[in-house]
Amino acid sequence: MKEYLIVSGRDIHLLYPHYKVWGFGIPLYLFIGGLAAGLLIFSTYFYLRGKTDKMRASVFVSSIVVPIIIILGLAFLILDLHHKPYFWQLLTHIRFQSPMSWGAWTLTIVTFLSILWPLTFIDEMIEYFRERNRQKWLSVFQWIRDLLYEKAQWLGKIVDFFKKYRKPFAIITMAFSIVLGIYTGILLSTMNARPLWNTPILGLLFLTSGLSTAAALNMWISDDHEEKHLFSKIDIYLVAIEMYLIFQMFFNMVQGPEIQVRTAQLFFGGEFTAIFWVLFVGLGLVLPWLLEILDMMKFKVPYAVPAFLILYGGLVFRVIMVIAGEVSAFLPVPTILH
């Protein structure tokens, strides 16, 4: 017979309050935030490089998606809040010591930037959809242009101002997008009570994952073969970096204190082993990575297949990180009394 010395009530099964505080809306919010940040980073980067004519889908077509998905992500975030009617109070003041406050303001600024950025390309979008005979999209953007320059001319003047100073506008938008991409990981890493999240690698890992999902979406929606090929090549490097960062994260854990080792065991023989290594790493990283390499070797691989798998992997990764992070905790090890 063995006796256990319990030094914390948290170690008693079902006594500690339920740890699954966040619902599915939070992983969706983190996924959408990273995807939106990545899309804006690519859009502004290729514009600043003077490649708008060659990279039209990624510079201004995919940027149409950004404000839509950001608003959707905000909806998921608000629905997860306990006091939903008071979410606006985050924007009435700034708490410099609060990551939530920084994140709320960053996301708000990026939302306005993401709306203005594609509007500065309204004429190019109309021409783009006219060339491709996309009548529905053409009519939508012609209506938007009429709204800006005929019915609400003051809005048109605002858009013209940002169009005139589009280069500094692009730099500012890129900077805030990078902050947003990193913030999706920093939001978790600042929570010291959860050892899985408590790593400085998480911000860079989430930014890399967001860029990878954005590259996959651009590769999917573009109708230009060279643009698709370029994003496939970019994604090969991004996935390789992401796999290295994951390796480094676990390497630091197994070389760290006991609580970090116990956290790593959740993924090496623990309850998250199969879902992480098979559903995320296998199907969401390695398989699309190999398919993209085959494409580089002139094998015919439909771009939609690796693109879908990368997007799927980005979402699964955030779901696993949120759930596993809530499971991990600084719980004392029971002392066995013989």
C-alpha cells in the first residue's frame, strides 16, 4: 500500500476548477488573426518591391478577404467572452502592462488599415475582374467606386489621401500586421501558469504559421501560374522554418525543468501524441511540404491540395495548442510515502 502526501488541492481529481476555459472560438480567432496578418504582409511586401503587376492576386485581390475574416474573427472572440455587452470597454483605455489591451488596439488598428488598403486599389481591381469577365465581382467593385466618388465623396477623398501616400501607408500596414501575427502567439506565451505556452518561441512560431497559411491561400486563389509557383516555393521554406521552431520548442522543454518535461510528455506518449504528430505534423505540414517539393520537381500536383492541407494544419495547430495548453499546469508531484 502506498500513501500520497497531497500538498495542493489542485492535485485532487475533479476538485480543481474546470481548466477548459476557452471554447473553439479562440483557436478560430488566433487562426484568422494569423492568416489576416500574413495576407497583409505579403500584399504590402510585394507592393513595396514594385511587383504589383506580376503579383496582382496577392497584392490587392487577397487583401479583399482580410477585413472580412478579421470581422469574423472578432465575432468569434466576442462570442467567447463571458460579459459580451462590455467588450467595447477594451477600447476606452490602454493598459500598457496588459497583452489583451495591446492586442485589442492592434487588432482595431489593423481592421481599419485592412479596409483602406484594398480600397486604394479599387481601379486596379475593376480592371482585374473586367479582364477575367467576372461580372458579379466587377459589378460589386463598380458599385463601391460609385459610392466612394459619387454618393459619399468624403470617403473618396480619404481613400485618395491614402492612395497618394500609399508607400508609407504600406510600411505602416506591414508593421502592424507583423505585430498582429506575433501577438497571436504572445497572447498565449504571457500566461506563465501554463508551461506549454510559456515559451518565447511561440510568437515567432505563430507568425511563421500565419505566413504559411497566407501563402497557401494566395497560391489557391491566384489564377497566374508563376504567382502560384512562387508562393509554393515560399511555403516550402516557411513550413521548414515552422517544423524547426516546433523541434526547438520541444527540445527546450525536454532540456528544461521537470514541469517542462512533463508538459512535453503530453506529445510524446501522452494524450496529444496522435492528434499532434498525425493530424497536424503529418497531414498539415509534412504531406503538403512533400507535395510542394514534388511540384518544384516538375510533377503535376494540383495547387489546391497542398494549399488546403496547409490551411487545415494551421487551424488544427491552434486548436491543439489552446487545448493542450489549458491541460498543462504547474501542479506539484505527489510525494509517495512508503
